[in-house]
Amino acid sequence: MRNLATGAITGVLCAAPIMALQGMAHPWSGVYALGAGVVVAAVSGRGRTNAAVVASGGVLIGVLGWLLVPLTLEPLLRGDLPTWSAAAVLRTYPVLVADVLHGGLTGFLLALLPAANRDPRPARPERELARIVIVGGGFAGVNAAKRFERLAVRGVPLDVTLISDSNFLLFTPMLAEVASGALEPTHISAPVRPAVSHTRFRNGRVRKFDAEARVVHLGDELVPYDHLVLAVGSVPHSFNLPGVSDHAWTLKNLTDATRLRNHVVRQLETADNEPNPTQRRRLLTFVVAGAGFAGTETIAELFDLVHRVAHYFPGIGPDEPLFVLVHSGDRILPEMSPELAGYALERLRARGIRCQLDTRVTAATADGVTLNDGSSVTTNTFVWTAGNRPSPLVGHDALDTDSCLRAVGMENVWAVGDCARIPDPDGTHYPPTAQHALRQGRAVADNIAAVLRGRDPVEFRFRTLGMLVALGHRTAIADIRGRRFSGLAAWLLWRGIYLAKLPGLDKRIRVLIDWLLDLVFPRDIVVTSPDGVKR
């Protein structure tokens, strides 16, 4: 909070000389300057050391502010549609200059703040250290490690090891945009080591853990622990439906996303010169099973990808690609309100996406899928987002925990994130979302520290802050603490909130650049892998 307040003050102070030089005082200039300062501070985060990098981020935020306010919001407030035309750009060019100067100067000054604002290296107390092992490098695991580092600074005797089979934290809310080619894969994956620089990091796969012996099996090595935190997430679950695990694409990691994108482009390349109508239909039909957050965003992004690159393939007619969203429930996005879910369904159908409700996939083959009504859809591209299960490390089902995040029946074992079934005050269980995993990571670190100090752990309590779903084509829906948004406003909220949450200033800058380029240039159609392997 102090960081954001500093950004607000810096933003206002930097705006004064720029407005004076340009003679551009505007009733809302102070409000914009304050907000831009807060955004620069939020995006740059704590521990700023490189003034050039932070200033560059401020410049990009200035460009984004120019696109958002004078080119988009002001026409909307006048009752006009934004045109983003050359005339509009020339008319608002002085504002662009002012916004770029303001963002760059604000970022530069924030980077020069005293080093006291940065996190110090945790001291190593002389007393015996408690061995903490965290398994899993997702939101919950990395956030737990960050919290342990801060607790170590405050004198809690800790020796923390984080084990993960990947050396990066994947920002999963943006994964569908990687599958559509809107974002580069590495831009939504932040390296773990810089994020937890005072934690011992081990890149490897844990085969099993022994709660009685208090060790985890990392390959052939035994890693002892005093407290174990399991944050191993989930994997796709096909419910043993015939052919699904063999023929369906999934979207759980960067490899899934890049392979799916390559596959879709490969289908377009083949269909462009395919004379057989049956083969063309199979190549140009794209099916997604499951209309939760992942499935809805995936079908929308695949639609955008195909239509944004269609001009490269003159042999494919504009009405040939078929997109099918299959969902077992009576409405898509059951986590959202009926009104927002209805809006999403209407927008998807208006774009030509076929949404089949109360329908389930019962089997899959290399040539298509079979549905529960006996019908089938011929396709080369079937994406499965209709089910997940916890990592095999914890067994066939999620680990039950008490309200303090302790695994039931296992001493000194704690579980958080998608692999845990954590009771909430309403008598149900917390949903497996990123915002819950982040808070659970912090809470489990605090509770372990409390136990080490001889205190009682506290119950985990958290209310969902909001939910956002991107629907493609600059449209989204959002529910923020009961306030509902849809359309362009929700899309801007989606991008702003997730950009602020993306770990790492350099990653935020790279994603900003990707988004800005996506406004101007078509999607890339380079196929980066030679094979067609699905899984």
C-alpha cells in the first residue's frame, strides 16, 4: 500500500512540470496523473534497482494510457465509437507526448527511491533452522516461499527449499492467449529463482513423500523436512472416456499451448490446398469440451487466431471454419452470474461459435468426437478442458485438510492450491483458483511460523475478490465484488488486473508490447515444431 501511495504522489508531482511546459492543463489531468503513478508503481513492484527498465515500463504505460483515455474512453463518453484512425492519432499526438514523458519520468523517479524500500537479505540466526520443503512451483508454492523469506527477515529460524519440475512460474490466466499467438510463451512465465532468491531451489520431479520418515524422494535423493508443504496443482482428467486421453489436446502448460497453436496453423496450411470437402471439414472444425473459464477463453481465442490469419489462406472461405463448444451443463460459465453467463453465450453465438449445452463428449478418435446424444463431430482438433484432478503425487483425489491447511492424518504436512480440499465457512470447499492459491500460500507460511513459535495456527478465510473471463475480440465479462461489467470495459479490466498480477516487471513490459503489437499487426503463422504430436 505504501508503494502505491508513493506512486500516486510521484505521478502527480511529475505531471505538473509537463502540463506547464505544454500548456495542457485539463480538469482530469490530475486524476490521470495520480492513477498513472499508481499503475507504474504497481507494475514495477518492490525491490526496484534498474532505473532504465522501470522508466521503459513507465513509457509503455504512458502509451497504454493514451490508447485508453483519449482514443477510447473519451469517444465513448461522447457517445461515439472509438475509431483509432490516423486523424484521431494526429489530433491526440500532444497527449501521447505528455503521457510518454509522464510515464517515463514517474518510473525513473520511482526507481531512484531509497534502498530501504527493497527487501533485505534474510538474516541467518544461529539457532537451529526448521527445514521447510515446498513441493510445487505454482502460485501457492512460490507465494509460500516468498512469505517464508519475509518471515526469515523477522527472525523466524527457517531453511526453505522449493522443489518444482519447471524452473518458472506460469501465469495461467494468459495461457489461452499463448495458444492463439497473441502472446509469446516466455512472456507469461517468470523464472522462479529471481522471485525467491533467498530460497534453495531444486529443479526436479518428486516421485513420492514419506510422512512418517519425513522425507521426499527427489529422483534417487532423499530430502528431509520438518514441515512439508504440498502445492503440486492438478493435471487433466479424462474420466476414462474412450480415446480422450489419446486424441484430445489439453491446455495446462506452455508446451500444451504452443503445440495447440502450431497444430491449428498446420490445419489451415493443409486445408488451403485440400480439394476433398470431407477432409476440409475435418481440418477446419475446432471442438472444445468444457465451458468453464478455460474452455470458454480457449474457444474464443482459437476463433480469433483463425480469423486474424485467414487472409494468408486464400483457399479457405470465410464461412468454412467451424467452432464448437460442448458443455454438459445448462449454461456456460457456471461460476459466473446467470446474467453475465448469458451475455457470454450471446456474444460467442453472435460470432458464429456453436455452443451445445446439456451435451457431453462420450468418446474421441483421431477423426472426431462422439456426443451423448449419439451424434458425432468430425474434427482434427479436439481440446479437452472439462476436467482436472490433483497431481498423482497426492493420490487419486485431493488431500483433505483442516481449516488451518494441515493435511488430515499426516503430521507436519500441509496442502494448498489445486491439490488440496480446503473447507470454507459455508460448509463447502474453496475453489481451485489462482487468487485462492496465492492467499493459501501466504497463509500456510504464516501458520507454520506460528507453530514454530509455539502458537496455534489460524483458520484460512478468504472471499473471492472477483472473476474475469475474456471472450475475444476486445470483449470480456467481469464480476468484481458483486459489481458486474461486460464488453469493452470488462476487457480493459481483465487486461489491467492481470497485467498488474503478472510476476516480474520485465514480463509486464513484454506482455504490454505484445498487446500493443497485436492491435496493429496480424498474428504470426510460423510453425515452430515439425511434428503433430498432441500430448
